[in-house]
Amino acid sequence: MQLPTEAVAATVLIEVVRISALPAKRGAAYPGRAVAHWAGNEAADALALIENLPGSEQHRCGFSPGWSIRAYGNSLDLALFEAAFCFRCHEVRMHGTAVPPALATQFFDADAPPAQALLALFRAAAP
């Protein structure tokens, strides 16, 4: 999977969100509860895992993501990007000022070991 390279390099904190609904408008943050914050090696390892997600074909479920990550730079005021993951339809939707249109919607193999490892990290983050 491709992430916005410059934003990944600038990321100092990742917020993990357990999504509770779809955003009210396109480009808005996914509503939900922040369940974890990853910095340093945790953030770098999570981003590397996401970048290693193998591609997949589109599956149909209507896009019902359960988890998202928000990547922040040094200012911590505005997310560089947010990526919402649906493990049923194998789709990732990204938005943010650092996300070019070509990367906004991607598909990943949710059954591949990197995807299962990412899902395990998400689940371990939620109480």
C-alpha cells in the first residue's frame, strides 16, 4: 500500500481511532474514540506495516471501516493524513492535505500476514 511519503517522514505521532460512524461530510475525520497514541518506534513500525500491506481486488461490503489512524507532525494540531481501514471489503480510504488523489482509495489483502498483524495491533489498543 502507498502512503504519502513526505507525510510519513514528518509523522511523530499516530492516533488510533475505533470508528463509531462514517463522517458527516467528505474529508472530515472519522468519528470515534481514540484508543491509543503511538510515537517513536511504535509509530514507525505501524507505518512500515501499513506500507507492506499487499494489494488486493475490491470486495463489496459498502465500506464499513472499524479502525483509522491519524498521523500528526511536530505541531500536533492538524492531522497530516487519516487512513480508515475496512477489513471486510479490503479497502483503505485516506484523506488529508498530504494525500494526493491517486492514493485516496486503495485495496489491501486483509488476510495477508501484515494485515492480520495490523488488525491485532488495533485490537490490542482498544480496552
